[in-house]
Amino acid sequence: MVPKHPAPPSASLGIQLDSLMEAAGDVVFRLNGKGEILHASRRTIDLISPGVTLSGLMLSDLAPLADRPAIAAVVKQALGSIRPARLNARINAHAATHLFELQISAYATATDEAELLAIGRNISTQQATEERLRHLATHDALTGLPNRSLLSDRLRMAIAQARRTGKGFSVLVLDLDGFKKVNDALGHPVGDALLRVASERLREMLRDVDTLARVGGDEFVAVLPSTLTEADIQIVARRMISAIQLPFDIQGNALYVSTSIGAAIYPDHGDSEVKLLAHADTAMYRAKETGKARCVIYNHQTFTLPEHDVSMEAAMFEAVRNGEFLLHYQPIVDAETRQIMGFEALMRWMHPTLGLISPLQFIPMAENNGLINLLGAWVLKAACVQIRRFEEAAGRRLYVAVNVSPRQFRNDQFLTIMDEAIALSGLHGSQLLLEITEGILMSDPEHAEALLTAIAARDVRIAIDDFGTGYSSLAYLKNFPINTLKIDRAFIKDLPLSIKDAAICNVVLSLASHLNLSTVAEGVENEDQLEFLATQGCALIQGFHTGRPLLPEAALALLKTDACSVAAVNE
């Protein structure tokens, strides 16, 4: 039984409709109650089957097989309702298949027969645009790989699947070794081309069920379902490492890079997305630190330092927002006169409930999660500004020493941040001493030489921290613009009784003297150590014996006392 629809004013309704249909949608059909085409607009015929009549065909016959049942159902629905029925359906045209938004309405003819008017709007372009936008929102524009957003979805799905089936999976974090040198030397277009080829190679090493995502720069993440044993992970990792080690022919350049990989397994190494990625990232950095071009799998027994506590990491981000980080200043004194010559700025974290947290705990954590760049920039600027206030109290020139972490040293914005700190404080470049480790220099000597040269051009001085405990390569003393050697406390603590430590200190001091380098002995805790070092020619002393790390107010008071003592001696 067809619902009653308004009767037409005359029997010519069909002719009138056929005329109006030419001005309606992209495709327009007049159908009988069975869904058979009675008439189609000329635009419809030109699009679907030029020169061929469509009358007598079922509307559903124009669609792919998968869409036909839906069209037939909507035709039936329209017949039984006074409201239009709608659906999106594909229709086969002579050149391609198009997606149409169809609206089908029933009406009664002059003879009270039921007919249908189907009007369709071509939404293929709109759908393609929407799909492109969805793809751009979930994929990396450069490589076409899933981005961090889609990776997060895939990881949540993998975790849900693993909980249902009881079968775990592994997460691999990859970082290209040597990519920065390529980018710096040949420019971003070459670097981008290398990343595209690298992503293709990595993708070819994985199965269809695996996910490979680019999460930024030259860092990738792979999710490998059902890959659980260390042997299986190492097999996949070796394939990926070998693929990346092959030469890259980019714009006529034969380029060579490698990749370091860190892996974590669900649920053994974490039961959440955050923990798995954090632990895999930590393992990746261990791979870089221990030779590069290798895969390290996270292990609770060997990765037990507190910095891997995710709850502590969350507290660290809160600490930044709450202003819980502060600076202490440890005096650096002249070995002969005991006068304060400068201070080393030391970052501290005062947690509201846990109290003072050791830098040994939070500095590596900040290095791993990237927060060190933000904290390091703050330390540099705050320390430079504070040393000017110290100078006002002392009535003379002082310098400040600031530690630079590996991640800060690799940060492209480091020079800009340093320039801002000097400009903000009004210090002369020579009043800033940047302390770096031997490992930073030797991990990427070309980058280190370029950056240190730029730093030295600003008259900023460079110190090697913990000298003698790292690579023990003396080549960088010749190649890099080094100003100061800091003798590590490991060689100081048993002085002057230890013959070996005394010999090592004498060699370092003699070397520094011949290379015209300044020296600072750190960890000096008693008068015997200080007198031995002063006798052997060590210029500056730092340690509990000459001054513990102090808050700015206490350091100011010490400076005023020091100024009075010097004045009394001069009188």
C-alpha cells in the first residue's frame, strides 16, 4: 500500500518532471515502484552511458554488486514513506565509478500510480578531499608513513588485542645515525630525499601486519605483533640495520648512514603506550651510547635507574609548571689566594613531598624525554643573569660555568639560546664557561668542531668536564678550541697519598700547561688535596673544602665576606 501523495494537476506531470530533471542534480532518475528507470536526465546519460538509453534498467543495476542491496532497500523504504530516503551509493559511469549522495522521493501520478524521483549529487571529489585530509591528519607528509597520532591508535589496538588473546607484541624505536651531518652538509632537500628512501627500505623489511611510523626528524617506531622473543626481534632489527647501511644515491651523492634500535616487549617491559615507548627509547639511546648500528632490548635488570620511573617523569613535567627547579652555585676559587673567581651553576629539583631530588636521578630522565632542552635554556639564562648580581656584591668580574648535556649540544637552537642568555645578562662571552664531556665531542666530531668554533667566535670558553674518564683521546685537544680541563674527582679523592692518582694529576697539569689550558680540580674535600694541587700548578679549585653549592642569597653573603677578607689583606 503506497501512502497517499498530493495528486498532480494534470496528466502531464511526467513531462513536466522530465523537463525539470534537467535542472536538478548531477544525476536524476524517474523510477516506477519497482525501481525501474522510466527516464534519466541528459546529464545523467552523458555521465553514465553516452548515447545509450537507460530506460528499462533497474537503478540498482547501475551500481557495483556490493551497493545494489542497499539501493533496492532504500527504493522500498521511499515507497513506504512520505519522507525522502537517502543513501550514499556508487554508480558505474563510462569513465569511472562515482560516489553519489542519493535522495529518493515517492509521489503519486495522475492515475494514482506510485513513482519515484531519485536525485543524486556527485560527492566523489568531496570524499576524495575528506580522505586526503584524514590521511594527512594520520600520516607523515614526507614519507607517507603513519604519524604519531595513528601510531598511538595502533598501539592502543595492539594492547587491546594482546589483552584479549594473551599474545604480546614488541615496539622498536629507530634513530638514524649520521643523518644530521647529511642535513647540515647537503641541505634539507637531500635529507628529505634520504628519509623517503630510508622509510621505503624499512617498510620493505616488515610484514603487512606490522606498523612503521615516522614520529619526527629521523626517528621511526615499529610495532611488531606476535614478535616476542629477543631472537625474533634481533632478526628483524638486523634486517633493518643492514637495509639502512646500504649506500644511498641521492642527487648524485653516495651517502652512508646507520640506525640504532631500541626494543621493548608487551607486557614484560610495560603495559601502556607511554611505558613501552619510553623503555624502547631508553634502549635506543643505550644502543647509540654503546656503538650505534645495533639493537638493544630493554631489560629491567640492567635498566633499573630511577630515571626510568614513568611516574617520576610525569612529576617532572609538573615540576616545570610549578617552578620546582632551582639553581645552586658552587664557588670556584683561586688555588693560591683562595679568592672566588666564579661559580658553577648546578640545577636542583625541590619536590614538594620527596624533598631535594638528586640530579643523578632527574638529569638522565630529562635527557631522554627532551625536557633537558627547556631546562638547559632556563639554566643558561638564569645563571648568566645571576652572575651579574654576584659581580655587584663582589665588586669585581666573575664567571659562571654551566653544564651542557648531549641533547642540548645536538639542539639546532643551542647557539641562539646562548646568544640570548649573553644579551639578556649583559655578560661578556668570556665570562661564560660551557662544560661538556669527552663523549659529546667524540660521538660526532664534525658537528662538535663546527659548533665549538661558533661558540669560541663569541669568546665563550669551553671546558672538558670529567677529563680523563671518557674516551681518553687527546686529538680533540688539538682540533677543538678547548680552554679548560676539569680534573675529575675520581683522581682527586685519594690525593696526596695515592701514587697513581698523583701521577695522573701531574700528567694532566703538565699537559694543560704546555697547551696553555686552564685547569680546575673538582671534588677537593680537604686542605692536603688543595695544597698538593696548588703546588703542582692547578689554577682553580672546586669542592666542599672551598665551598658547597649554595642558594643565590647564601652565595651573595659569601661574596661579601670574601670581598671584605681580600680588602683586609690588601690593607
